[in-house]
Amino acid sequence: MKIDLKEIDVIAFDADDTLWDNEIYFRESEREFCALLGSYACEEEVMRVLYEVEEANIPLFGYGVKSFAMSMLESAGRLTRESAPYPLVKAVMGIARGQLMRPVTIIDGVQEVLESLYGRCRLALATKGDITDQRRKVRLSGLEHYFDHVEIMNEKREEDYARMVKVLRCRADRLLMVGNSLRSDILPVLGLGGYGIHIPYHTTWMHEVVEGDVAHGRFCELNSIRELVGLFNI
């Protein structure tokens, strides 16, 4: 697949697990949470309850560590039959605080790719989650200067991307989205007529999993972000 940059108005990049590591920290926090609740339930049961609560809470609390913290607390209440001792509650909040204080670790190849594309095309960062935490990560990443626009969404649906392209004054069919999630980064943009470049991350939250293959003329899957520049006729 080759793409002429003259056909693209904006290249948008997802942030978490596309530009920097994120999901691995949730997996570590989940392991800590399971260990805390080990005397109340087995790991499988703790994870079942936690995921069930997370899914139910997304419409109310959205995404990110703060939402995850609320779901851990609610799950702890269920698993302890509403008798969770204060030290356990405090430890759960400690897991969330620890995750919020994690450094921002850039994925290999990201800096070089952004440097190669900078000035050749408008670049945007399009992410979702808690706005305070996402702004923190953008600031600490050292990558913000590459982007003409930073969009932090509550959700990533077709209508959310449609609003973004209006802000960017860009035609949807001239938007190219790069991300690790088929559900949130790729399928909505393909639905609008844009391009989707999928770069899988080595671990994926169950909420973002999509079954089956994607067959689309404007879709491509890469093994690494380093391969991205090679798609363009530049």
C-alpha cells in the first residue's frame, strides 16, 4: 500500500499504546488489585467482577486511571460483600495514585517518525480519556510541538471524529488515523471514508478487542510505527 501525501490533509495519531506505553501499567495495577483481594476471591473471579464493573461504569466515568480507580473500589465492595476494611480501600487508591505518577515512556521509533513527517503534512494527536491525565502525558512526552492540534475525546466514535475534522477544517476522506485500537482508532475513521493505519500493541484491553479481519482499501496493518513513513510517496 502506498499513499500520496498530497491526498492527505491531516495525519492523526492515537496516544496511549501508539506513541507511548499505557496498557502495560493497567495490567500491573490489575495484578496488584488481584493480590489485595486474594483472601476474598481467586484471580479469575476478581478480574471477572472488575471488568464487569468497568464496562458498566464507562458511560458514567469514561476512560482512564480515575475511572479505573472507581471501578476497583466498587469491585472491592462487591467482592468483600461491602465489608472492605479501610486499609484495603487505602491500598486500592494507592494503586491508582501510583499509576497516575508513572513516567511517560515513548515507544521506539515514534520520535523519528514524527520528525520525518513534521512539516510535510499537518499532524494531530487524537486520544481519549481523562483530560487532566491525558494533558499531563502529552506535556511530559516532549512530543507536543510536533502537533498542530491535540484532541482529547470522551469517546472515539464516527461522530467524535466528524467533529474533530470540522475543527481541523479537513475533509474526512483526507484524514489518516494511526492507532493501536481497531475499535477506537481505525473503524470509525474508515466509516467516515478516511484512512486507517493499525499498529497493534502487544497487549490489548478486552474492551478494545474486535473479532475478525478488516478488509478495506484504505486500511493497512503495520508491525511497527517505524514502517509508517515507508507508506508515503515522499
